[in-house]
Amino acid sequence: MNETAAQGPATGLSDDELAALTKADLHVHLVGSAAPSTVAVLASCHPESGVPADAGELTAFFAFRDFAHFLAVYTAVSNLVRSPEDIVALVSGLAADMRSQGTAYAEVTVTPVSHLRAGIAAGELAQALDAGAAAARANGVELAWVYDISGGDGLDGARQTLDAALNHPPSALIGFGLGGPEAGIWRDSYRDAFAIARAAGLHSLPHAGESVGPQEIWAAIEELGAERIGHGIAAAGDPALLARLRQERITLEICPSSNVATGVVPSLAEHPLPRLLEAGVPVVLGSDDPPMFNTTLLDEYRRVRDQLGLTGPQLRALARASIEASFAPPAVKQQLLNSRDARGTAHPGSGASVRTS
């Protein structure tokens, strides 16, 4: 990064100030957050997987041709996770990365069915997530979980996900989601599953409008009761939908680097984030699958500053919105909102931590 970018444009914030902002990551997947070194170790244990066992080779492995290729690679990496100890290792690595960039809170998406297939029982998965969250909390990062259905697993996958969420939940399970492929996977097919999850007190947090048009965002709102929407970038082309999102304050979890890496947006310069902001739609930045997309949450703030021209007030507003749009426990949310950086007086070089005891 050149010196100008490192310091930020005159209207933006420096890298140090961005790192100091108290912020939350509301769109990040557990398996997709695995560091290349972690993936390489897991791959070395399972040479038949086809995943490179060399961290350096993973850069080429993570060069995605299109969205379908990304899903195939993601599945291959997910299949490497075969024990509760692997889950704890993923959570520990994720928390360390977040701590280093000033991310104090995250709502992390976990796909239980993929772990059930790998031989990790639902109760074992929950215990491993609890153990990882406790270790993260001790290091100043608070984690919560979103259990999601992969659209490719169909209604049987939905039933298994519901069973894990309702009968074997980790203690900090806050949401129910729907991810994976979008093309041909209609949101309204999962209406009943989401109704049951919502009745049990879980928040509705589906992906929609990432690689298909705005009709699936409408379905996520009207059929699934979406409270936040993963990606949702297709809304930029639908004025009526923009008005609905703005009026009902339904937040979009925007992941710019992910959208470019999977080919659903041609380049960062063409990303619809500025149009969404101009339309008054509530948005937050997310990292999605950070090592796979060569990014971090902090990098997302840097990139929208450097390549989309977001100003200091806009960047601060995004960081604050990430806390306000979260489903953190009230005491945790208030502590984050009361921090100096969340109030808008960032100081260089500091990280954010959360204490819940």
C-alpha cells in the first residue's frame, strides 16, 4: 500500500484510525475465516481432499472463476473440518484475527449440516463453539452464532439445521440464516423453517440478492421475515425495494471484496455501495470469507475509503451501524456504543475489547 493510501485521503480516516474504530463483523462465515496456515494443516491430514497442503499454494486455489467455482472450493475446505478440535481451532484463529484489527464483536455464520456430514454431532459442535467463544471472550472479542441452511441442501438440510438450532444450540446462538447457492433456490421454499426458528426466538438473517435479482430480497423480507439481509446488493436496481429497506430499517450486510472475487460485481469501482448509501438504506460492512477473498474487515473499510471515496463521517457511521444493527446482549451493545471510538473520537493505534463480566 502506498503512503497516501496508508494515511487515507484528506476526507477519510488513516489506517490507524480505522483500526481504532470500535466495530462489529455481522457477516462472516466460520469455515471461510480459516487462515491459510490452518487450512494447510487440515489439508495435510486429508490429502485426498484436493485442497493444497501448502499455505502459499492456497492463493491460487482461492482464485475463483465465478460464484459456482467459489462454492465448490468452499465446500472442499469445509470438508476438511472433521472434529470438535478443528472447530475450536477455527474459532481461535478467527478471534485472534479480529482482535488484531479492532473488531470487538462478531455474529459468525455456521452451517451445521456440513459438520454433521463430517461426523461432528450437533451437541459436539455446540460445545466446541461454546469453548471457542469463551476463549475469544477472555481475549476481548465477543462472538455470537448464526446457524444457516445451505440452499443446496434443500428442505432436508433445513430440517437438520432446525434440529441443531432448537435442540442442540450453542449458548450464544442468536440467528437463523440461509446461504449457499442462490440460483434456482427460492427463499420462499424455507418459509416454514424460518417461521419455526423465529417462533423459538432466533433472528431471521438470510442471504438474498447476492448473485440473483431483487425478487429474492423481496421474498426474504415477505416470506422469511428478514431482519437483516446478507449481501442484498441487487436492491440497488429496484427503487421500491430501496424504499422498503429504508422505511423498515432492514440492514444489508455488504461485503465488497467478496462480491468482486466471486464475479457478481465486475470491480470494486462499480460496486453499488455508494448508491445504497445515497438511497438511505442501512448498511454495514462484512468480511464474508476473509482469507478466501484476500481481505479482512479492516481491509473492507480501507478499500471503500480508497476506491469508493467514503469520507471519515461515513466510515464512522458504518462502524457505529455495525454495532447498532447487531443482536449483541444489551449490556455488550451499550458498552460498545459508549466506547470513545464508537462515539467518533478515534485514537490511533488502539484495539477494541469487550468485557462481559
